[in-house]
Amino acid sequence: MELWQQMVRDSVHTVDQLVNRFKIDRQVAESLNEFFQVRINPYYLSLIRYPGDPIWLQCVPDIQELQDLDAAEDPLMEDAMSPVPNITHRYPDRALFLTTSQCGLYCRFCTRKRKVGDSEKISMKGLEAAFNYLETHTEIRDVILSGGDPLMLTDVMLEKILKRLRQIPHIEIIRLGTKMPCVLPQRITPKLVEMLKKYHPIYINTHFNHPWEITPESSKACQMLADAGCPVGNQMVLMKDVNDDPVIVKELMQKLLKIRVRPYYMYMADETKGANHFRTSIAKGLEIIDKLRGWTSGLAIPHFVIDAPGGGGKIPILPNYVLHYDDEKIVLRNYKNKVYTYNNGSQTTKAKKAAVKNNGNGNGNGNGKSKRGAITRKVVLPELTEADLN
Ligand code: SF4
């Protein structure tokens, strides 16, 4: 047995452990464990600094999970968009391939609580139908292995899946959606990365939510993946009392870049049953992006998205940088709330006529040299107040 497998076995996972270690009332602990089972491996457990801290909140069950009675189990309608077991096909050229129900840690905010941990619901029996679907749907060029966590599979099983996918000519990209580099970095072994190298291009989507998760162990895991030629991206979920703070998010994003992980998405938490107590406001998300953009490298800024309820897919949202826009120009504010005007590159007929009349050449800049549209005019105005921007 490999070290990481032993660590999974050594996880906190029983009602007795919940009662004794976290002082949860026995009846509540039983209900919580039945609703969504507990698994906290010794590595992630060691990251907790005090009760109720951002690590604790992500992994220790809370009675609020049981009070969320009206919410949907599958708000993203993944099951309705599943043409065969184990596949969700929502976007035109890519598909989600669920390969296991198991995870190295069961996150209390998980959006797939309905399936995760239940081997009947994501079963290996469905793999053949899934492969057949991927083989016959030639529009699919990008497959995301998920679950559960595909790195809970043994190297041998994972290699079988990768080998089979690589025999499908139209599949260009394989992505692994895995939380292991963050929650159980011991899973990233030299043997695993040597195997992955054979099936490039392999991309990794991982899932850090808080700077305390960046440790020597998780840093090493991410760097091993990067050294093996796997670009690693991070999907963070915005969660109340975990990371709903621009200072925390900035620190996380900057630390991720240092371990060669590119911030990719920052999600609003899904409206999933048993996880709504993690949700925070959209205004908070916009504030966080506003305090990143311009204040740190663009590399450190994730796309802020809402995964639309009802299966609409990820929809990006941005703070309002556009103050005015018409055929001729756009008026923008920058990160310091200074206002700038950019003239439209493809001038309207009216603007072109005006330019010809004024300059006699139609280039719009009066010197006859540039072939581009009117020169951008930079207008610096006094700082705007919040009220001006609303
Ligand atoms: S690792 Fe992913 S799938 Fe597993 S419990 Fe956490 S969020 Fe859910």
C-alpha cells in the first residue's frame, strides 16, 4: 500500500471520532455522517490551527448542512445533461467524465454531495458506455476526468483510462480535475508523474481555497506536476468565513503563482443542498476582483464566474469598468478609478466623413501617417466617488 492510500485509511471517518475529536453531539454527528459522509485525512487535519478556522470549515461537518432543506441536490443539472452514466456533456467540444466516487477528503461545500462517496452512483460499470460515447462523439476534443477525484484511482487504473482515451483520435486534451495536490499532496508521486508524461497534453485543474493550504508538501506536489509538463490551474470557490476577503484571496493567488499554479476560476458557491451556509454575496466577489485587477499581476487574477443554476454553464462577471460605450468610443475607468476614453478602431461612416472633412485624409489623426482610426484620447478626471460608479 502506498503512503497516500494508508493516509486515506487513517482518516477521521466515524461518528465516534466526530463526537470525541470535534465535540459534535452524537445524534447530530450521526445525521451529518448519513447526509454526507466524513473523511478528513491526517495531512489535511494537521492544517487546522483552531476550531472554526478556514481549514476546519471546509472539512468538519456542521449542523447547518442539515438545515438546508429546500435547496436542490443537483443545481447545475449535471445528471439531466448526462447522456450515458459517468458522462456529463454540457458544452459543445468538451465532456466531463466521472471516474470514481471517492475523494482524498470530503469537502463540506461539495457540489456533488449526491454522488460523492457512493460507489453505486459513480461506478466503474459505466466506463464502457462512457468510452463508447466519447468515441462516437467526434466533436469532443477535451475530456475532463473528475468524480470524486480521479487521483483516488490507482496508477494502474488511471493509466488504463488515459491509454484508452489516447486511442480516440479527436480527443486532443485530457484534463484531470483533482483536489489531491491541495488535500493529500502525498498522492503526487514520482511514479504517477512519470506515467502522466506518457499521455500529454495533460492539464491539471486543482482546487486551493486558502493560503494555509500552500505548504511545503503541496508546493512540492504542484511543482512535480509542472516539471512533468502538466500545466496546473486553480479553481477556487468563494466561501463565507473561508476566503471572502480580498487580502486572503490576493495572498492565495500570489502564492499559487510561486508554486507554478495559474489561478483559473473563482466561483460563486453553487446553490447545493447542504452547502448554502458557505455562500456569500456577489458584491463581495466583485470587490475581490476589483482589488486584484491592476493591483497585482494579471497572471494572479482568476475569472470570476457563476456556474449558472439549471445547467447554463460558467458565466463570467466583472466589476463595471465601462462607463459609456457607443459606436465611436468607449469610456472606461481603470483600477484607480481614473477615467479614460478609447476611440473605436472601426470608425462609423459618420465619424469617417467627419475625419475626411477635418483632415482631408480620413485617417482621423490629422497627420496622415497612421492607418488606424482616431488617436485614443486620454482624459484624466478627478477621482470618482463610489456613488459616481454606481
Ligand atoms: S474533492 Fe471535489 S468532488 Fe470530492 S468532496 Fe471535495 S469538492 Fe467534492
